[in-house]
Amino acid sequence: MGETENDVLEDTLLPRDTSRSLPLSLLRAREAVMVRFRPLLAVHDLTEQQWRVIRILGETSPLDATEVAERACVLAPSLTRIIKSLEERGIIRRERDHADARRTLLSLNQAGFDLIRDVTPQSIAIYSVLEARYGREKTEHLIDMLNELAAMKDDT
């Protein structure tokens, strides 16, 4: 018995198999990576979000809080809590922008740079295991493709 137009239409309206769902696949892949990093972060009493903020500020600082939130993929209310916690621990400092008093600039203190220096060797070791298992070229290609996909955010 042949497929009717209604059969084809019904098939196209059904959601994809969850094993082929891009959002779910991205979440599964993230979890496969982060499960390796969480113990390292826990040893240093850091959340994933706190570590992302520290890493961003380690690359470029000072940065406006809005820019940090965007680069670290953290919502503004969460960033407020993260800033408070990291500031209390002496990892970051917050100051008003002299050119625009409405803006808050964030930067790392020496303790933040020391933390990056302490975590980096273990982080490199985790990356090495991932690359040995998945392949360096595939890893680099995946990162490029994910960055390209992320850039589509502004196309909406």
C-alpha cells in the first residue's frame, strides 16, 4: 500500500527522534565533557559558571559586567551572585567605570590569576584525555562548527 499525502504530512509534523535532536545532542555532549571537569572545579570550590567568569576575565579585563555575562553565557541575575561570591573570596574586583558610572567593570585580582595557574595543568590533562579519545582534529573541527553554529544566534 502506497503512502498518501496525509501520511507524508503527518510524518513531517512529528517531532524528530530524540537521538537526532540537536538541542538534546548538544546537552548530552556538554555533559560528556563537563562530567570530567566538575571534580576539578569542586576541588577548588568553584561552580561551572564561576569558572567561566574567571576564564573570561583571565583572557580580557577589565570588562563590563554585561560583556562578561554574554561571553560566559551567564544570565545577569546569576552574574550578580557570582560577582558577590568571587569578590568576597578575593578572586575578582569590581569598580565603576569612570567614563560611565552606570557601568560596572570587572577584573581578576592576583588570587584569580593564581587560581587559573593552579587549575590549568589539570585542565590541560583532561583536554588531553578527551583529545586522545575523540581525536585532536575532530575536537578542533567540532569547536569550529559549534562556534559557527553559535554565531547564528544573532541571525534571529
